[in-house]
Amino acid sequence: MQWYPIRLSTPVRQYAFGARLIPELLGKLSDVEGALAESWEVSDHASTEATVVNGALSGTPFRELVRAHPGALVGAGWRGPRFPLLLKFLDASRRLPVHLHADAAVAAERYGEPNGKTEAWHIVWAAPGASALVGVRPGLTDADLFDAFRAGAHAEVMFEAPLTAGDTVYVPAGTLHTFGPGALVFEVQQTSDLSQSVMPTDVYGRPLEASVWDENIRRTLSELRREFRPAPFPGLTLAEGGLTRTFACAGPHFALERWRFTSETTARVGPGRFLALTNLADPVAVQATGGSEELPRGATCLLPAALTRALLVPHGTGDVLVSYVPDLATDVIAPLLRAGHPPADVRRLGEVGL
């Protein structure tokens, strides 16, 4: 097969916390009416399967492509039930519910799912006063937390941090969190949609019965991991000729970089991994041996591992988010240490194993 930069359909979620930031700030999905909370840029989740929308593979379900060509698409030797990452834009015009996602052990034992959900938020835009609540304060019992959630006193038992455009928050599975109001983020996460909330309403704003709410809180507390205290981080930068790479976050499941460039630059792909490119600024032409794709602002394309490399040609200023599954030692730790970044700073990227 002759591989090329792949574009996928973008399923949406119209949850109560969204509004119109995705069309207004990214210039996309303006035909979707009403509140637009999430745009799933790359998705192979069982509930929402994307379809290829460009080139020779147009019309092919992404799930079918992953199943048929795991090594060529994802990376040499990779095998798995689903594409490893789910990428989305998320509109937090209103604050998200206070919730958490199961870790791998809970996902397997309780839900029969292949993995949990660690995620990270790269802040694309934030209004003055936008903040995140992430993690729970030490010394609190489950009873303390239950009473606080019932009273809506989330800020009294969680850590609050302001959100600034360009920062990233790495959130391990099992960590209680919320953010907003007034933020647009790019989220990279494991392919999972498991979630437990402590709120009195569902994600569409519909009130829950008191008994259901209480049970949701108890289930959330049973899945809670208390050891993490995530915080916004501006990232670590490497300059390579005309390309500036900012490492935004990294862990065993994914890494996220932000590339800025004004001239042609090469994106090196497999054989060990794919790259997903998400454009935040002027259009970028993505040129590869199997074909080229014009990437407008707000769009994402997938570079299959079999491509080896692609040339990125900006029409103005290139500002592209790059998501991938890393070899942490080779792709993240070694280049940052060589550039002089202290190990303590590298550890702030997430879970890098240093």
C-alpha cells in the first residue's frame, strides 16, 4: 500500500459545558448547531469510530484500517485492540464536571476495558480567571470528600491553578479534575471514555436522582488516586535550525510537542511510531511520497509509521501540535538532557521515569 497523510472525520460531543469556541477560534465545524463541547480529531473508540476522508482510502473506517495494518499505521511490532490515542479539541466555556478516569487496573477489573485513561490538556486559549482544579488535598478522608462533593465545595478539597495559553497539564488516570470556565484545550489521551463524576447532573446538564448521585460519588472515591498533584507547565524547548520544538508533556502512553517554524521542516516518522499533526495557525502543506495534504487551522492529519518522513511547508507561520507514543529514553529524556535541561525539569513533563 502507498501510504500518505491521512485525514479523519471528526465526531463531536454536545455536552452542557461547551459553547462555540471551536468554530470561533479554530474556524471549523461552524455548521454544527448549538453547544459544541468536543471535536474528536483522531478516534478509534468503540462508541465513536472515525472514517478516512481523503485520498485512496477515503470512506474506510479507521477501525478497519487499524485492524488490517497495525504495524504500518501505528508502528513496527505494535498490536492492540484500538489505536492507542484519542485526540480532541475541548471547549470549556463552562466548567467541566468534577470527575476522574479509571486507571489500567480498575479498567480491566471493573469494566473489562484494555486500558485506563491518562490525559493531558494543552491550553490553546484561556480567558482571564480560567483555572483548573486537579488532585485532592492530603489528610482528607473519604467521608470528608463525600461531604464536600455533596456541598459543591470542590475548591476546598482540591488544588486550584490558573490556566495560561501555551501551558500543559498532565493528568494521570485516577486523578480528580476539572477546568474552566473560559478555556479551549487540545487534549491527548489514551483511547478510553471511562469516567466517574461527583456532580449532581450528567454531562448534558440533566439532574440525577439523589441515590444515583450518592452512588456516583462512592464509585468515584473507590477509583480515586491521591498521590498525584498535576500542575500547568510551560514545557521545555529545543531549537533545531529553523524549528523550535517545545516538549509539552510526556509519559509512557503519549508525548505531545508544539512545533513552530517559518520555513520547510522535516517530520521524521516510523518505523517505530506514527505522528499526529494538529495545526493551530496558518495553513501547512504536508508532503509525503504517497501524496500531499493541505492542513488548515484546526485540522489534524495522521502520518502512518510506514511513511518514514514528511515535509511540512508553512504558508506563513507553522504552529503544529505533534502527538505520538514515545520511546521515553530516546525521544524525550536523551535530547532534553543533552540540551541542558535539568532532570528535575524533565520530570515535570509528566511520568518520564527519571
